[in-house]
Amino acid sequence: MSQSRHVPVMLQRCLDLLAPALERPGAVVVDCTLGLGGHSEALLTRFPEARLIGLDRDKEALRLSGERLAPYQERVTLVHAVYDELPEVLHRLGTGRVQGVLFDLGVSSMQLDEADRGFAYAQDAPLDMRMDQTAGMSAAEVLNTYPAGELVRILRAYGEEKQAKRIVSAIVREREKEPFTHSARLVELIRDALPQAAKRTGGNPAKRTFQALRIEVNGELSVLERAIPAAVKALDVGGRIAVLSYHSLEDRLVKQVFAAGAASTAPPGLPVVPERYQPRLKLLTRGAELPTEEEIAENRRAAPARLRGAERIREDAE
């Protein structure tokens, strides 16, 4: 297991954003995307009074991070769950409001590095892409069974792939000859389907299609749409949330939830705005913060990261 895959993205900035909330005695922080436990380990080290709840849908990630966080085990609770299940998890643990929430929405470096999971387009592997390998459809099933129109929609919406129609016609033609099982065949098909000009820009031409399949297989955007508002709701007044996203679709969702929370909901023209209409959130980042050049040089997976933070400043209107 190489050390490089343990470098958590924008770590120092995440810790600094959450610090004012987590320095309080008895603070509870939820790492909604535990992965290999890099952010969690740093949170437990920096905030020696804090308790941590870690969620992950990947059982292998839970096992590995459990080993890593063993020295802190009396302050740690790890739960096999998808992050939109946060309200149920907190209810089950008898935990009321929490002081901090962290999301790192990148695919865990472990999943990218383990060849047999099929997340990476750089090596041949079974087309699986499920973060929880005990549930749901694999990427191969999506490719082999979805109608062409649905595949085009997914590639456009989740991969922002301009050549979706060309790629999907090639997929439909090929799957009739033989169903898809492995990533190399799909990568090759995409390369052949794209016009020359499209191959010259933006890295591996298969990247957008793989992203789209991964989002579809794991229901990532619909999960996120439920998860971010639920996490804001779970915050105590004075509690803070930090979210790292890696593509514009995720970042847009986070931005919308935070912006709505930070806006007044008063009808226009009121001379004094009653408390129930006043903002519930204060934005802690101006737009989305980006990693530094030094950080990108050290950890290329940080390059697309966007960080947004917010603080809960009042209760919801009843």
C-alpha cells in the first residue's frame, strides 16, 4: 500500500475551517466519507477532546480505516452507511446535534488503486464501480442494459460529455456482439469513437464516461442532494460543515444548499426582518477555495478539488 494514496486533500484548510466548532468540550464531528481515514486521523489528533463518527458505504474502507484509527478507538464510532443516512445514524447512536461535518466527495484513492474495482480507466479491470460491492447494479450492467437514450442522458448530465451520442452508438453496436465486462474494451471503444480534435483536450478521453458511470452506479448526485441539507440540519448552532467536491456538478449542488441557507427568506419590503426569515448559515469561504500549487504538485488527486465551508448561525424557523 503506497503512502502517496494516504495524502488527504486540502487537509490543513479543512481542519482550520472546522476548528472553532471542534475546540469546544464534548464536540462531535462526523466524517461522512471516511475512506482510508486520513482526514479522520488528523481531526482526532488536532482535537483531542472531540468524538468522531465515521461513515462509509465501502466495507473494505471501514476495515482499513478501523485499523488506522485503532489508537483513538474510545473516541471513534465507525458505521457502514451511505452519507445521506446521516439522520438515521445519529438517531440510532442517540447523538443529538453535532458540531462538525466533513465531506470529501472524491473517489477514495484505495478504490482507484485497487485494480479489481474497475474505477480506473488506466488499467484493465472488471467494470464494477460500486462503492458498496454488496448492493446495486455494476457499471457493466448499466452499459449492457440501459436504453441508448438513457445512456446518452447519463453521459451528458454526469460526465458533461459533448460526444455522448457518438460514444453511445458505438456502445450499443458493440454490446449486441458481446456484452461489456472489462474497462479496457470500453476505453478503446471511446478512443475510436471520438473525433481527433476531441482526443487532444482534457486528459484521457475515457475520463468523462467513467465519471458518468460511477455517478450513476452509486447514485452519487441524488445521494448528495439529500445528504448536504441533512448535514446542515444536523449541525448545532455554531457548528461547521466543510465539503470537498471534485467536479462542477457536485460543487454546484453544495453551493446551492449553502447559498439558500445564507439568504434571508423574508418577503421584500419588510422594514425589520423577523428572526424566522433571517439566514441560518454564514458562508466561511468566498466561492469555492482551490488547492495550492504546492499541494497539487505533492498530490495530483487534489487538482480538481473545490472546498466550501459554512457555519450554522441560528435554528431553523419553526
